[in-house]
Amino acid sequence: MRHPEWIKVQSTGAHETKKILRQHGLSSVCEEARCPNQGRCFSRSTAAFMILGDRCTRNCSFCAVDSLKPLPPDPGEPARVADAVSALGLKFVVITSVSRDDLPDGGAGHFAATVEAIRRIRDSIRIEVLTPDFRGDAAALRTVLRAGPDVFNHNVETVPSLYPKVRAMADYSTSINILKTAKAFYPEIRTKSGMMLGLGENRTEVLSVMKDLREAECDFLTIGQYLRPRRDNIPVAEYITPEVFEQYRVTALEMGFRAVAASPLTRSSMDASLMFESSGP
């Protein structure tokens, strides 16, 4: 399917952010997931750092990240991320990763070490972690939260009926429960989730997911259009109009989310600092 006229992707170009990532031997989910907002975000010296390598132990049909046998975690990576954060002069940092089901803690300790390394640079830096589900392991989740991120983000990605086709190695209830558990463990940490539209879901299903997230006391919500990153990924079923995204945004705010971003090109990490700042104390 050809992109409709309302979807315009900015060229990535060559930006200082990319240069610094390469200098420090780091990956960004912006590049690995072929995000359409790379040019926009990199030109603002922002990036979502992807730790724990670029090989995922899962094989979600929507994702462009390679599903291969992963390499051992790099113990020097947290310090390199912190150095890159300092070089870029960032005030808000997003840390995410591939799924690492091969590790006993799912990579939770590496997340915590990265948060702590950034905190040593400057404690005032705001940090959002976008984690996998750790297979629902509460101990792993607590390890990440204990390090003190400002935002805990875990994406449900789509509606439950599409999980077998879109996230075959994941479980919807596990994703909802990890958000619920995060809020129960550390109520002061803001929680966040996101979903893609255009995979074959209907409005009733979307509203039901939003309701589930609010019942889990999720604070922030992002909703964007699924765009097929590669030919071997699941095709787009439908392009949702900007007007429908706006309707979902308004409805989500009425449901009680503290901040909502919903548009065709909205992505989970995009403008994360603005969402945090707009939500109040």
C-alpha cells in the first residue's frame, strides 16, 4: 500500500547524534527499528539508546530488529551511554533494548546499570526506560525501578486479538500486569505505554485497551500508525486518518491519562521530554 498524503517522512541525513553514537559504539532504536522520525529527532540532538545489542530473542512480525542469537551483554556499555549523553548535552534520555529472554533477568540489571551511570553524570537528567516484559518477572522489574528512572515505559503494541499475528511470543495480560505492578511498586514513577493502529484492529478493541491501561493506572499513552519497515514484516491493513487519531487522543484524555500523543507518525519515544514536562508535577 502506498503511503497516504498525510504521512511525510523526513530524511535522516547526517547529524551529530549519529556521529556520537558511532564514536561510542552505540545503537539507537531509531535506526534499528527504522523509525520514520529519525531525521526529526536526530536534528534535535535526541535519540533513544538501544542497549543489550541489536539482536532480539523474539520475532515480532511488525519489527525490523533482527531476530538472531544475541551476544553477551557488554559491561562497558552503560558507561559509554552515559558518555554519549554527556557529549550530546541531553537533559532527557530514553533507554530501550531488544528482548533478552536468554538472560536470567531479561537484561534488567543492565538497564539499572545504565540508569545509574547516567545519574552519575548529572542527577538532574530525566530518564525514561522502555523495557521488554521480562516475561512478567517482578524481581527483574523491581531491579529496573530501584535504579530510579523518571518514566517506566512498556508498550502493549496492539489489541489482544492480534497478538498471535503481531506479537506471537508475547502475552497481552503480561504486558498490562507489568505496568500495573510497576505503579504498585513505585507510585511516584510515571508509567507509559503505546500502541500501533492499522494492523486490523477495530475501534471497540482500541478503546478496550485504553480502558485496560487506565485500570493499570498508566499515566502516558502514545498511539501511532503502523508502517511496514521491511517487505518481510506484516503488511499494513489500513491507514488511519489524522482525524481518527485526534478522536482517540481526546477520548484518552477524558479517560484520565495525564498526557497523550496520537497521530500517524507518533512513536513511543518521540518527544518523550515534552510529554513528561506537560504532565505537571
